[in-house]
Amino acid sequence: MSKDQYLNGKRYGEYIRDETLRVGKKEDDHVGLGLWTAHSVYDNGEVAMTSGVNFFDGRKGRAFHGFEITTFKDGSTIVASYKGTIDKRDESAGTYSSSDMKWEVLSATGRMVGLKGGGVSKGEGVGNRFTVEFSGKAAKSK
């Protein structure tokens, strides 16, 4: 069975903590981090819990990067890194979106051992809630 099915799906989440520190005089002169949790729904119908930490530096545009761990009901895990850019943001409405995120599997345990690969994703959010669609391909084992 292909492990690609564990690299494609949709995530429904929320930020549970968001810390921002202003570090300059300009509006975007800030750095920060966010902690989040989500339900990941895979194309094969399986649901898993994903938690992550997101780092951003407004001085470098609207770029962000982070790490996440997905835990399945049987205890198997997938650890991944991601990076992207917020490409649309409306402060007054509290909305944001990103269409250029890239991610990569760093490690896996249990039935996911040996999973390698990565892909792209796009997301949008309102306030502290967000959705992300992700798609990827498993790398061939050597």
C-alpha cells in the first residue's frame, strides 16, 4: 500500500497561543510564534491529531516556518517541517491566506517508519481558526 495516502488531505485547526513582539518602528517590525493544534483528515478517510509551532519574522516580509507532529490513533507519528509566506491579510476582518507553503517529512514512527517525502499546501484562516489543504508524494526508498 502506498504511503502517499498519508501525505494528502485537509487540516482543520486553531492557534491556541500566539505571541508577538514588536521590534521596530514600522508596522511589520515584529517577530513571534504560534502554537496550534488540528484534526488532519486524510484522503483515505483516516483522522489524526496534529500539533505544531509556527515562527514568523515580519521584518523579512510575511514569511513563516515551523514544525509539526501528527499522531495517529495507533500511536504512529509523522514529524514534518514547513515554510511559507502569508500572501493575503486583512487585519480589520482578521483573515489571512497562504498559497505557497512547502513541507517535508523529517521522521516517522510505528507503521509510518520509513516514510519520506514532501509537498505543497495552501491555507486560509479567520481569527485563530484555519484550514490547510496539503498534497505530496512519498519518496522512493533506496
